[in-house]
Amino acid sequence: MGNLQSRLDEFKREFESGAPPYNATHEVIETMHRATAELEASGLANKALKIGDRAPRFSLFNQDHVEVNSADLLRQGPLVVSFFRGHW
Amino acid sequence: MELEALQGIYSEVKALGAQIVVLTAELERYTRALHKKLNLTFDILTDLYLKTAEQFRLVYVLPDYLRELYRSFGNALDRFHDEPEFRLPIPARYVIDKHGIIRAADVSADYTIRPEPSDTLNALRALKTNARQVA
């Protein structure tokens, strides 16, 4: 299966090659690079919560509309929280 | 890809006494479809309007030119997220110990870079080792 980053890198290579099925134009690729560079320059990643900080509690609905509370999960043990920007 | 990779380590995560949740601003009708499609066994939680992502200080507003680009791809944040302001979280994965303290944090402004699931497993193993030493 290989590691995650190498698969992401492979996808990026295919996308930026301009070949089908993505057919990304040079302009599209440049726009995405610009956005990433600006976001990196903004320093947002350095302002995010970090090691040693107390994690905010949350109570949110899962895919089956069941409410899930972080405090309940943490009572059972450590928790991995992954933020996902979307499937699109 | 990241969700499948997390599913790939989930049995080991559970064996270490831990759990995984994925937070997204996507509405439940989309998380339900995605959860089913990928056969996930951990929860995807709808972080409506990115309120929790905001508390982790991960949220940014898309610049106008990027909104136009995504629109041209047929993507619609307002449809998937009920998000008229075009905000997104930067990719991040945290390991939180049972006392609620962040013990590992992988945050990247470049959305094409994601932390390896094996790093997350290592963080959980280290947590378990430390807990044993304290006890």
C-alpha cells in the first residue's frame, strides 16, 4: 500500500502533469501554488493549538446523527482527532 | 486517501486503547455517504460552521481567486458545508491524552502534505509507555 505521503505525491504529480482525467491547466496549477504559498506565509499553522495545550471539548453529530462527546471518548482512553477539509 | 489510511491503522489504534474521530464541516448527508463508501469503522463528525476547528485555530478564509477556481471545478462549499463564507480548516491531526492534553500535533498549511499514520501510531505507543512508567 505504500505510505500516505508518497501516494499523495503521486496524485499531485499526475494532477500537475496536465494529463487526463484532470487536464489541469498551467494557470490552475499556478493559482493553487499561489494560494498555498500565501497560506504558509500567513503563519496560520504556527498559531494552531500545539503540544501541551488543552484540547477544546466538542459534542458533534456523527454520520448516523448520533451525538458524540469528546469527554465521553477521552474517558475511555487517548483520542486521535483528524481534521478533514472535505471529500470534493 | 487520508481516511483510507486512517482506517488502515484503526485496529492497531484500538489495540492501543485509543480511538479516532474525523472532523469535517461537511453536512451529515455527505458524511453518511462517504462513511459508507469507504467502509469506515470510526466516526466522521460534522463540525458545523467549523466551530471546533476554530477553537483549534485551524480556520482560514479562501481568497477570492481560489473561490473562483473551485467554482470552476464544480465544487461548492456552500452546498456541502452550508458555508457561505468560504472557510476551510488547514489539515491537522492531533493525539489527545485522556486528560485532554494535546500530546502530538501535525498541522500543515500545505494541503498536499499529511502526517503519516505510522507517526500517529508511534505517538500513541509513546503515550502508553509513559502512562505505564507513571503507574
